[in-house]
Amino acid sequence: MVDQANKQVYPSVPADRQFRRSEENIEDSGPLIPDHVLKRKKRIKLAIYISAFVVFEIMIITVFAVVVMKARTPKVRLGTDVTFQNFETGTQARPSFDLSFTAQVRVKNTNFGPYKFDSTNATFMYQGVAVGQVTIPKHTAGMRSTKKVTVTVHVNSNALPSTTKLGSELGAGVLTLNSHAKLKGKVVFMLVMKKKKSAEMNCTMTVDSSTKAVKSMIC
């Protein structure tokens, strides 16, 4: 009798409310997605990641090809550090010259690869007439560097006609010489790719006959 008195009576829950709670629990836990749908979503994400990576790689390769692998024309010029070993000039009445000097031919290579050029000749002229010639030997200008090649030049007025303005120039104390050379070579990228490039030198050197030194050099 005592046990029955101590027992508590709980109110019963209607069956429809129990069903609604079960439905609410299912909704709270989220909808169930079939395995094949999940796999399909994973494949789509993977395809998106791969596509983005491929596009990124294409952009990198394009920038590399445009900026790094682009072959630029090297620049060739005659340096101003000219040293005369022989310097003989005539007068305004009897104009002539006979000069020997050493100079530097500078090949500036701005490429991301060495520039290998063949041997060639540099011609020195006075008013369009060749008065001397020197050989520029075969060399290599390193990546983004300047190659300095020392040459010894001998020029004279033996081949000049009498109609030139040499007398007037010597009377003014100057002598103007032009130099021209064309280098033919290849720019080498990554030890494999080779692109042909030619470079030209066109310089005008003005010499002061009184000081026996280069007054100006324009290339």
C-alpha cells in the first residue's frame, strides 16, 4: 500500500505531439543527402580547383614568356676611354692624319640569357670614306651585363680625295671620325632556346687635335 502511495503519476503525452517532436528532431539534424549527390559535389569542387590552378599556371607562363623570354636587341657602342699611341696630323694647307689608338667596344646585353655574337669588322670612316678597319673577335655578353672588348685601331687619310673638308677641320683643331659595326648572334634562354639578334654600332667621335684626346662621343 505504501509503495503504491509513493508512486508518482505522470501525465501522458498525446501520440500526435510525440510524432511532431520526432519530426522536429529530424528537421534539426538536417536533411539526409544521398552518397552519390555528395560525391558529385566533391567532384565539382575538385574540378573548380583544378581549373583555377590551370588558369593561374597559364598566367604565370604568359608573364614569363612576355617578360623573361622576350629577346631584346643588345646595344653596341664605342667607349670614351680612348688611348692614342700615335697621333699625327697635317696642316690646313696640307691636311692629313695618321692615328693609332686603343678603344673599348661595349656590348650591353639586357636579356635574361647570354648573347653569343660572332666575329665581325668595325669600319672607321671620315665623311663616308673608309679610313680604317678593326676586327671585333667572337665573344659572349653575359645575362644582363656588358661585355667590354678592347681593340686597337689604325686610321689614316691615304684614301681620302682632295675634295674633303679635312683642311677646314684641322684648321679648327678637330677631327671627326665615324664608326660602324654590325654584330650577329643569338640570345640563349635556359641553355636550350636560341633567338637570333643583330646589333649595330653607329658612333661619331670628335678628337681635339691640340690636346690629342676625345672631345665627344655620340652613339
